[in-house]
Amino acid sequence: MASIRVGTAPDSWGVWFPDDPKQVPGTRFLDEAAAAGYEWIELGPYGYLPTNPLQLRDELESRGLRLSAGSVSERLHQPNSWDAVWSQVTDVAALTAALGGQHVVVLPEMWRDLYTGAALEPGELTPAQWRAKTTGVDRLGKAMFEEYGVRLQYHPHADSHVDTEENITRLLESTDPEFVSLCLDTGHVAYCGGDNLAVIERHPDRIGYLHLKQVNPEVMAKVQAENLPFSEAVVLGAMTEPPLGVPELPPLLEAVARLGVDVFAIVEQDMYPAPPDAPLPIAQRTRAYLGGCGVHSLCFAEAPAGR
């Protein structure tokens, strides 16, 4: 029977970087993810959790945790970028596979600086850059699967070149469904003005992974009016715990359940920096909320076979 298996990620503890004094230690994240009742987690930034597979396995097993995915970023629209991207992927994919994870979430690098919000390059790609990105993503997905047995789940992101519903469709229509699936991040789609249900309905065979989050409409109105960068929007509380924001999650979960596929749904609430004592109670409330959403295939145990 198809299932939506719910987990959490370091992002919900305010973790954006491998090492940062504003972040809680990895051991605290693991302790609190388990205490909140989750079984599945993501790696977060490579190096935040132990990169030695045996050490990481011990850390997870001692807390009853399991790994759903790792994550990397790509800039394959840029010339001569393959080697740097692949080097990052090999580290993450190897560690993910060693821990039994079957997915790597791939995010487009932002065209705005994450610290300052300054523009690093134009916000729109040329047709040639789009071709370079999509052919590069195809190559990446195929290589990841053939080398490590992990599936590429492409994650649209605010302030990146794959952000809006239109650009999501453009990327999916230009890539091979055998090797490239969509990590539907409900918060980022809403942040960029998209309709999550429409994405599911338009691309049902490409939904391979979920990130569950909501946005605060009042904060988003300010972000849009003032063209604020994503990092500043997060500080203002653009991402909020459910059910306080949009989109509504029960209809989305029901729509995914009707697809009849096994899929992970990883809870993320972008918070950086996060007060150290804030994430755990939010994680507990969010898990309780999701547990009460009434989606029959929603569960918190056992790994799917992958897609």
C-alpha cells in the first residue's frame, strides 16, 4: 500500500550551514528530532552531521532515527561547473547510500547572496543557460543513480532560477523523468506565487519527494511589496508552522496520496537564525498536527522502496 512517510530536517532547527555558531549542535538536533517523535531525517548541509558512515549510523541507530535523503546544490547553467557540482554530489550521495537513503535533493543555487541579499548574477537565465542547466541536471540524475543508486529529487527555491510554477514546468518538461523527479516544496512554491495543487495535477508522474512548509501571507505581502531577499524574509517569519500559514496541507497530502506512490514528506520550517529552544516545541506541534490531518496513508515508519 502506498504511503506518505513523514520526517524532519535540520532546516527546521535553523541549520543552513555545516558549521555556524548561530546553529544548535548536530547532537542536539538528533536528540530533539527523536524526542519530537520523528523517525526519518535528512542530512542537512554536508558536514553538519558526521560524515563518517559508521559514526553517523551509530548516532542515528542510538536514537531510533533513519535517513531519507541528503541534499546538494547545483549551478549547472554556469560554464565549467560540472566538476565542482559532481564533487559535492559524490560526497553526499555516497554517505546517503551508505546509510540506506535512496534520494538526494538537488537545489538550484540562489542568484542572490544568502547572507547579504545582493545580486550575484541576473535573475533570469538565457535560453542557452536553460539548456545547459537542464542537460546538466539530466546528466547528474543519471550519474547519481548509476554510481550510487540514489534518485535525484529537484527542489525549486526562492531567489533561484527554478522558482516559479512556470520555471518548474520548464525544468520538468526539459528533463528525463527516468532520472529527474520533483521535490515539491510546498512553502517555496507558495512563496513564489505558485499553486501546489496545480503542480501535482499537471505533473503527477514527477512527484518523487515532498518538503512540507507554509508561508505567512502577511509577511509575504511585505516581501513582495519591497522585493526583499529570501534571507531577510526568513528573519521576518515568512515560513511559519502549520496550520498558521498557506497552503493548506490536508488537500495537498490527499492529492499526493491519490497518486498511489510511496513518498517521503519532510517537514521544514526555514528559520535562520533560530532561538535554540524554539524548534523542539514547534516540531512536536507540527507532528501532532500532521498526525491529525486525516490522511489515511500518512505514517511515521518504514522506508518506501523509492521512485
